[in-house]
Amino acid sequence: MVEFPISGVETYWWLPALVAFCISSVTSTAGVTGAFILLPFSVSVLKYTTPGAIPTNLLFNVVAIPPGVWRYHREGRMLWSLAWATALGTLPGLVVGAFIRLKYLPDPRSFKLFVGLVLLHLGIKLAQDILRRRKPAPANAANAGRRITRQRLTASKFTYEYEGETYTVSTWSIVMVALAVGMIGGIYGIGGGAILSPYFVAMYHLPVHSIAGAMLLGTFMTSVLGVIIYIVISPFLTPDGMVVMPDWYLGLSFGLGGAFGTYLGARLQRHLPPRLVKTILVLVIVFIAVRYIGGFFWR
């Protein structure tokens, strides 16, 4: 047993890394790190109940994501343009959300019902998409393979080709959705990928295999900013004596396990059918939705 100095958590030295590895190896196939599961694990199992659990969770993202992003890039499945477009919204949104959380919502329970219902709606939309009959693949999809080609981002639209099909989305719609998600991420201490990934799949009908890497990269960028915000800004916004610094050793322990997990998930994803990856995504957001809705009614 070891004790992590800042959080006061006492547990087996290998447990945080093992839990993070198991979670990330599954969720990263859908472009989600699994931080949303680690946070309740930290609070309920490790008894890390101070506000410092949030930046510790973000620190996990910072350490865990790069190997997965590198793997998606190596396999030609990284939508860099989508990652930059989402960052335009999530980064300023995160700043606003963190300010709201620290200044006005030390216990954001009243906001959980709304977020939970939105996520539940996305989960239902994704489930309907899974059950819908699949259309035949384009004739040139076999030659295209699971690689992203001809991606382009302009002020008006974002386009790319994947498996023989062209996908187009309004740039400003991406930025505005990302802005809202960034605010939610700042309030709840999550990178945002757990919301953006199902939204892009359910509402824009983008292939989940093509967006997973971009969602991880977007989460990485917002998490870096989130850690900085909680270290630099939060001391000026929180009551005296409240600990908001991340537990560096615990965050690194989570992150190292997560790094191996995200790499493994990115490596395995191309061998998994889209329906299975979407099912993982549905389970992810339904889990979050149930927790948030339940958190509104029961503490």
C-alpha cells in the first residue's frame, strides 16, 4: 500500500494504472479516454473527494492520450482538421466552464439533469443507428481502405474522404457545438470527447472509425488547458483552504496505465466492426447519462 501525498489516497501502487489501462483500452476505440469513469472511481473507491480530483483527472488525459493519437496518425486515420476545429470551440468554452464551476457552482448538481438528458438522447439516436439496416458499401470502398484522404478545413466547411465517401460538415456548427461541450467539460472536469464523439456520429453521421483519433487529440488539448487553469487561476477563485492542485503522482499513475490502454485501443480499432465500436460508445454515454441523472435525484 502507498499513500499519494496531495490527495491522501491510500491504495495499492499498481491499482490506478491497472484500472486506467483496462478502461482506456476499451473506450479509446471510440475516441474517448475513459476519464469519465476514472472520476467516479477516484471519488467512490479511492475516496478522493476534494476538488483536486478534477485536475488530476485532466492530468490523466494529458499523459494517456499521445500514444493513441500517434497510433491513429500512423495508420492514416487522424482527422487533424476536425481536431483543430473542435479546439477553436472547446478551449475558450473550457475557460468559461472552469470559471463558472469554481466561482458559482462548487456543487453543480442542478446542471446534471440537463446534461444527463442530452446524453441519453444521443445514446438513443446512436442505438437507433446501430439497429438500422446498413446500406451497401460504395464500390470503391475496398480500394480506399480505412484511411482518411483529402481532408480540408475552411471558414465555411470541413470535408474529408473515408472509405470511398465524402463527408461535409459546417465549420461553424462544429465550433459552436464544441464551445458548448467545452463549457460542460470545464464544469465537470472532462475533456469533452465523451460528448463530442457520440454527437458527431449520431447527428452528423460521421464514421466512428474516422473521428476517434481527432476526438482524442481534441480532448488532449482541452485537458492541457484545464490543468493550467486549475493550477494558475483556481487559487484566486476558490475559498481559502480548498485544495485544487492535481495529485501529480496519482495523475501520472493513472496516465501511464491509460497511455498503454489508448495505444492498444487505437491499434485494435481498425479490426473492430463499426457496429461494435458504436455499441461501446452507446454504453459509454448511457453510463454517464445515468450517473448524471441519478446524481440530480440522489447524492
